[in-house]
Amino acid sequence: MSLDLKHIPCPAGDVCTAFKCIFGHKKDIITASDLHSSPKSSERSPQTSSIEKQPKDTPVLKRHAVDKQTVNSKPASANRTISPLPTKRSSTGTPTSRPSNDRDISKTDACQKAQQPKKAEKAIKVESLNPRLLKHSPASHELRLKLLKLLHAELKRLNEELKKDMGVTDSNLILSDQAIITRALDEEETVATEKASVYANVMKNKVMTFKRKKVAEWKEDRVKEVSQTSKKRSYNDIDGPPVEIKTGLTSKQEVQLLHHLYTPISDLANHGYVPTVPSDEAVQAAKEGLEAAKGWEVCDRCQQRFQVFPGRRESDGALRSGGPCKFHWGRMYFPDRNPGETLRLPKRYKCCNQEIGESGGCITHPDHVFKASDPKRLAIIMNFAHTPENKSVANDRAVCFDCEMGYTTYGMELIRLTATHWPSGDLLIDILVKPFGEVLDLNSRFSGVLPEDLMNGPIWRPGDALIPERRDEKEPAKDGEVPTGTKLKVVSSPKVARDLLFSQISPSTPLIGHGLENDLNAMRIVHPTIIDTILLFPHKAGLPYRHGLRMLMDRHLNKKIQQETGPKMLGHDSAEDARAAGELVHFKLLERWNEMKRAGWKLVEGDFVSPDNQGKLTEEFLERKH
């Protein structure tokens, strides 16, 4: 006689691998008509119940959640949906039924539905305490197994002590038996792959670290791990709509409030911002020093010394010496540490995930390049200029702008300029710029500008529009042109591009951008009124550390930008970046306005009134009314 415990949920749950398990599973289902069968039919096995005779809308229930005696003795009405009865465990561990009611039934059904996806997320792969198979093993299997068991024993000890200390077995700080095995396997595999040359010593040190650890320290580690896991899940799994920003103010009033967000740069000269125009004497001294260097520079990518020949070398027409440049184009980063790991892992490159020093580079370019950052050196080619007065510019708007730069024989130069209206986001300027020097690398992976764009783009002439017009798809494409999309016009020099931007702004016009020191230096502009999102959203470590524009948009506005940058070399969209900076300023302005309202600021006849002047202005307001 086989034991039938289908009314009891299987302890292993959905991951049960037993053949013909005696406990109940989700696949073991019965219908409501089975529950309403007569006494004679109840003597038959439940598997022989006829399903063909049941109506199509018969509700389906889990077999293991139903108490047969309760159902047979108290048959439910045919007009009422039957839900499984909840069970509870006695002190001896035996499942016992309890009287059911509609409220309990509905709660049980809802809980089961809500918990199903969570169980799937928390499912852990069943593994044995055996070292994982690696392509290159750092030691013999016997040694790996011995060290793995020692590590597992310490993890299990800490977990048991934490369980006794907390007195709760279902806390999220306590690991299951399988989770402990997985944790030990992960720790051992990480050491085996990343520290293969010193595998034995690192594993021994790791075992001793856990051996010396007290339960209080382990509890603190587990709290941090759970917190970091939840933060990563909430950050990476954001599926909600973008943040909607509504200040309740007019566009003109929002521009008036921008002076609360101005970021002075007078004390930021050491971080690339240029607060004053270099003098002629300083520029002349820099020019003499450049001539003495005879064109020798340090490559901005591979740090190799090479020589630049502006105007090309007479002997062979070369632009530079030094051969090809091999480098990593991705930024360096510290990998995330495994739970319980105390040592900082070595830096890696985001482009290829190689460890620093592992190789000279993952990509090769024909030319070396350099970047000049000294304002006096930049002023040799084109000196800086203060924003001139412009009476034709309205004072009820701000301008967001973004520049793309490429490498030439004069360093890094402007190759694209985009400006948008704030707060509407309408495009004001979007043009390509022909640089002063011969092009070494347009940095297309990030700038998005290709050589054919500058060579075949339409030339801008005075009176032409400053924004591109979309071509008709039926218009035949010329050689080297894309049949659809937009074509940016090309201006003759960075000086022409700067004059075009000056035509849209005045000294009092707020200039908005992300990392404005790079854009202003590329344009050679000294502007007194700027709002830099890097300074609005500062890094906790301070300058020169900074947050990326893409991260700020994702974190604060739940928007994804710069999604096409990568091996396809599609580059950034400077119009998208300019608008993104404007949206972040809009977000910060809303926060500022809410703070002002809490401090007592009000709008009186469209003007902002501070708490100190409200009484006087209210009297004037009443006098005008009467």
C-alpha cells in the first residue's frame, strides 16, 4: 500500500526531482466537480474522475491544498467558486486542517499567486560541494576540494551562530544549506580564476578570515550584502515611466529662478574651467615653449611619445611619427566584490574586461593623438573671448549646448556644435565644424562624426538655417550620402561656430551643459552665467570625480540615453545630451522651488516674493486693488 500525501505541499517545492513524489505539486490538480461527487463516486480513485463531462468554466484547484474529509462532509455550493483550504502545522510538525471561511480562502489564493514569481526569482541551482570544473585548474582536485570544505565549514558555522543569535530561521540574513554551498563555490571559483598563481595561499587566508570572524561581524556583513543586493535590483530593474517634471511655473518664471542654480567657476581653474581670457604675453610665452618642443607630444591613449608635423612633414608628407597606437578605449573600473570579500580587486577596462597591465590594448589605430588642456596653449590657435553683449537676444530663455571633439595635429578640436532652447528643448544650432588642424582621429566611437560627414556635408553660408532639414526619402542620394535622414551643414572653422553661438546668447543668458569646461574650452568662450550638471549633482568624493550624464538621467529621471555607443561606433547624439542636461536642470529647479515654498516664498502677480518682503508687498497689492 503506497502512502498518499498529496494533500501536503512538497517540502522541496518546484525544484523537487523525486520520481513519483508522494507529496503534492502544482501539476496535481482536480476540478470542482470532483469535490462535489457523491459518496459512491468518492470511493473511486481521484485519478479516475471524468473530466470530459465537466463544463468549460469549471474552476481548477490544487489537489494538495484541499482537505478531502472537509469537502466530502460539507460540500460547497455549485454556484460558488471553491478555493483551497489553508493548512497549519501543529507543534509536532503534522499538518492539521482548520475551519475555513471565505476570507481565509481568498487570502490564501492571493498569497499563492503573489508568491509564485518570487519563488522563481529566489530559486537557487542545486549543486554539490564539489569544485566547479574550470578550463585551467590552479591546483589538483584533492587540494581544491579540501580547501572548499574548510571554507564551507566556516560559512556554515557563522550561519548557524547567526541563526541562534537571531532566533528566527526565516530571516533574509540567514542562508539556506544550498545557498551556503553556492556561496562557498562562488568564493572558491573566484580565487581559482583571478588568483590562480597564488591560489592555495589566498584560499588559506580566506578560510582563516572567516574562522576569526565573530557572529556580530558576520551579521554586519550580511546586512550590507542584503542592502546592496536590493539596491542593485531596484536600480537595474526600473521599468516604470520616466519622471514627469511639473513646476507649476511659466517658462519665463522658470528662467528667472535659474539664478539659484548658477555655478561660479572662479575657484575651479585647477579643474579645467577658464574664468579669464589669457593675456597676449602669456600666449606668446606658450607659443615659444611649443616651438622649443619641436612638436613632441605624449599620446593621450597609449602614453607613448611621438612627434607631430602640422602641415605634414616635407620628406614623406606624414602627420606624425611613432607608428600605430594600441590602446584600451574603455574606462577603468573596480569590479564588484563578492559577498564577504575584503580585498579590493584590481582595476579592469570596460571595453574588454581585461585587467590593467594584462595587455597593451584591445584596439589599434593608425595614429597617435594628444590633448592640450593649458588655456595658454589652447589660446595659441584661437584665443578665448568673453561673450559679447547682444540686445537681440531675449532674456526669458536659457541655452543648453553640447560639443563633440576630434583629434587633429593641434590637439583636440571642435567638430560639432549643438544648442537647444531651454526649457522647450527646441533645436537652435546643429552644425559640423571644420577644425584648424589636419584630422588624426575624429573619435567617431564617441563623437558620432564620420570622415565622410565632414568631406561630403553641405557647406554652410551666411543666411542658411542653423539646423538640419530632413531629406525626402524619394530624393535620390548622391555618392557618399545616406538616402534618408538628416545632413548637418559644415562651417569653415571653430571661430565661425563660436560667432554663431554668440548670435544666440548674451552674457546674462544661462548656458547649461554637462562637463561645461570641455565644451567652453573647445569653443574658447569665457561665459559668466553657467549651470553645469556635474556641479549640480556632485560626486561624493568631489572633483575631479564626477557622475556620468547617462547615470544621472537613469537615476533621477528614469530615462535611458546614449544607448547606441559601443563597437558599432554610432557615437553620442549631441542634441540628446544637450536636452538631457536641460532636463536635469529642470529636475533640480523643481527641488529648489519646493524648498523655497517651504521657506515661505510665494508668487504675487507673477513675481517671486521672499518671506521678508511679503507683508509690504501684500499692502501694496491691497492698495492697488482698492
